[in-house]
Amino acid sequence: MQQPYIDVLTRHAQSDDRVLALWLQGSFATGAADRYSDVDAHLLTHDEHADAFRAGAKDWLSAVRPLVYDIAMFGGQMVHAVTDEGIRVDLSMHAGEARDVGGAAIRALLDPDQRITPGEMSDAPGDATGAGADALTRHLNEFWRLFSMLPVVVGRDERVKGFVGVGLLANALGEALLFGGSRARDAGVKRLNEFLPDGWRVEIEDALRD
């Protein structure tokens, strides 16, 4: 379902002289996409067209496929939308003569003048030094912060808040296990099963059921 949409999106960008480049990131760039994946699209325009393009971005996306929901995010630099076919789209808009993608996996859809440039690869989550160790510390601290609040909501019989907190706690634990186990995640936040070892995943699922 998403590929026909991507094809129409590409043709729409090609017909707009303001669009210098169009590319995908996320699961459609890494090859991990499935029927539930959103389309994480990025485009580049000249500085002189940036404000006008962002102001009309919802209409621009609607011309690709009718939308049933849309919202501007990050100061108008991204539009999150859902089409009438249920395809979720994130359109991020960048301005300038070229775009450094910071080492992210990309799939170029339109780049006739080679304006998309690779950057330095970031540290892997499980890196024992530098950014990897800092990230692990942050995830562990977040786990214990959430854990420390559970007695409060349980003691007050705040069952709704407690249920939400358990979910957040399980997510924080999963992230800490990934970083601590040197398992780099190259997909979005809605994927965890394929990165957690089966034993860890089953234990967390069992704890949530109990």
C-alpha cells in the first residue's frame, strides 16, 4: 500500500520546481518496512521558498493523497498526517543548497544534483564509551525514576496512572537492556520485539500480564 503512495509522492515532488531533493528515512530506507510502517519523507527546498512551502505543506501533501488528519509539528518544520487509506506520513522540510543527513540510512527518491550528503555515523547504542555509555546511564536513570514513582500512585490507588506508569517502566527497561546488551536499534520506537532477545522479551511480557 505504501509503495504506490511513495511513487505518487515522488512524481509530485518532481513536478514542483521548489523541491531540490526528496528522500526517505526510517524503515523504508533500512529495508525493515512492513504494512504498518509510516512513510518518513524528507524534502529540501531553497531558503527563499522555505517559508512559503511550509505554510502550504498540508495542501501540498493533500495533492498526493487526500488527508483525514494532519498537524504541523516542530515549529512547522514537519507535518504529521494520515491519508484516507490509513497511510501515516511524516513530511520533514529542510532548507538550503544541500542537506547533511548525519549518517542516517536514506533512500533517495529525487536528487538530480546530488544535494543529499552523508555525515558521520553516530555511536552505536551499546558502545561502552562516550555517547553509548552516557545513553545507557540516561536510560537506567529514567528506569529508576519511574520505578520510584510507582509506590506513590499505587499507594494513592491511582490505578489509571499506575497502569500508564507500568507501561513507561517496561519501555525504559527495554531501552536499558538494548543499550546494555550492545544491541543497536535501527528502527523506530514502535519496534522492540526484533531487538530484544526472546528470553528478555518474554520475561517483560509475563511481568506486564501479572
